[in-house]
Amino acid sequence: MKVGILGGGQLGRMMLQASANYVVETYVLESSHDCPAAHLCHHFIQGDIRNYDDVYAFGKKLDAITIEIEAVNVDALAQLEKEGVKVYPTPAAIRLIKNKIVQKDFYRSHEIPTPDYLVTNSQAELALHVDFLPAVHKLGEGGYDGKGVQILNEASDISTGFDEPSVLEKKVALKKEIAVIVAMNSRGETAIFPPAEMVADPILNLLDYQLSPAILPEKVLWKAEAIALKVLKNLKSPGLFAVELFIDNNDNVFVNETAPRVHNSGHHTIEANFCSQYDMLWRILLDFPLGNTDAILPSAIVNLVGAEGYSGKVLYENLSAVMQMPNVFVHLYGKNHTKPGRKMGHVTIMSNDYQDLTHKANKIKHLLKVISSD
């Protein structure tokens, strides 16, 4: 079977590593031969995943196609789907999710709880809604990994908002932020991974570290799982989705947003769960039975990002010391050059003791530095 991935970044790299368990011929479309996934696929095609002609030409020869990022040409995928190529997630689901305005309207129309919001089309329009603050301003399209998000606490922050179509989302009195990864195959069968609690870097707006399974009261867990499954079933698309959720101080659960792909919050599943998120996606693409999502052990993830003040050829400071720690697994993404805030890898920690997990996560965060040798 011939399966293609649109995008050759770190997620594509890990998807290809998981494909070794299956008899499958893999193709990657990406603009640079230096991308992390280029050397792991059977066939690398250089091209623009946002260009109709490139995506259509890439997909014509394939049996199935998936994505590692939402910023793809959906029109080309829709045409490929019409011509019989299996596209997971479906073009309709990608189109809905990639625009945060449409995505939020989807939640509202299906009575899926989400923070109160309104739509602004310019900074001038944003200035008319000062009474809605504090809020989070999210670019309708084009935001990714913390980019395209501005926190607006008061009127003086309006100038940092976006001068194009965006969502202005009311801030939630946040107790916890979690992610629930859900999967559905072509027969409508579903699987759900234990939730992960995400702790974000307040400056970069990126995942700093996380714990899984998240420690939640049973009723909150049931609510979160039910909401995540409701999102999946209303999308009506086979594939793997990460549903990010807010839990407020009253234990209400709200959908923040959904990613139609493997997700940073599921990196730990490579070692910590019986079936990883990457293996699950291959099972869906190849029409195999869904896997066992149970956790083998509780786990934590530390993201490795380029340190401030360093740009150039990458150097991992204290890497050997971290690799000597028991039940610690280092994943580097194969990127040769670093810059401040760039994702360069992650570390997974496993332990029965949550206190041990958080202790090691903080130790690794301060020990392992991504700097440059230039």
C-alpha cells in the first residue's frame, strides 16, 4: 500500500518511524530536502504542501494520504478524495479545523462547550470590544505553535491584537489544561487515550512539560472524554485528533481547540502506552484493528526548544547526563540548526510516582540545554 504524508517535520519523522511495523511504501511531500523526515521515507518529493498542483500530483499515485500539519491545500485533497484516494482526516474536517472561526462556530452549532467568543475582522473592530476583556485573540488562519495568539488583559493591549479575521475568546479561570487524543476508523469504531495535563511556557505559549494520565476527579474525566468523543463523532472523519480542553475552577470542561493529526501532547505514547498515537494512525490508514490505548506507566514529557540567544549549528548541553537517567527516553528531531524557541526534540520520563515525574521533568528542563556551537 502506498501512503503519503503532507509535511516532513518532526511529527512526520515520528510517523515514519512507527511505519516500520507495517508493510507500507511511504511518500513525503515537503519543501526542503533537509527536513527531519526526508531520509526515513521510501520516496521524498520536494514541493509545497500549500500548492494545489504539488499536492494533487503527489497524491494521484497514492492509496492513502494524511497530514502532519493543517496548513495544506484542502482543495487538492478534496479532488483526490473524489478520485478514490483515501484522505484521513477528510478534507472537510481539515477545512473546518484549520480556520479557528469556523472551528468555534462548529462547537457552538453542535452544543459542544467552548469558552464564550466573538469574531473580529480588524483592530478597529477589536477596539469596540474592550468590555469583553480579558480575552485571548486568535488568528483565524495561519497560527501555529503559539504563533497567532495574543493575550489581551486590558484596553492598552488592543494594539497587539490582529488586524485580520480572528477569534476573541473569553479567558477562562483555568484550573488545568488537558489534551485528549481520540481516534476513529472507517467503520466508526473509536478509541480514546488517557488525558494528558499540559503545562505551557507562559512566554513562548508552547507546551513546556506534561503529565499523563492527568490526575482528575472521576466525574471530570468522564466529562472530558465524553466531550472529546462528541467532537470526533460530529466531525464524521476517520483519523486521529487531539482535543485540547480547559477545566475551570468549578470543574466545567470547555474545548479550547482541536488538531486533526498526531500531536505534541501524545509524544509520550511511544514508550508509555501499549499503542502509540503514531501506531494508531497507521492502523487507521491501513484499516487494521484499533490498538490498546492504556498507559503502561504514568509519564511526563519535557519539550526541548532552542535556548534564547543561540542560533546556528545545534549543540545539546548535558545530553549524556540525561541519557543516563533511568526510564528516561530522549527524542531528537534531526534538525541541524537551532534558534530561540525552535522545537528540537522532547524527553519522555516514566515512573509510577507522579512526584518523581515532576522532579525529573524540572531537573531535565534546567539541565538539558539546546544551544549552538557557532
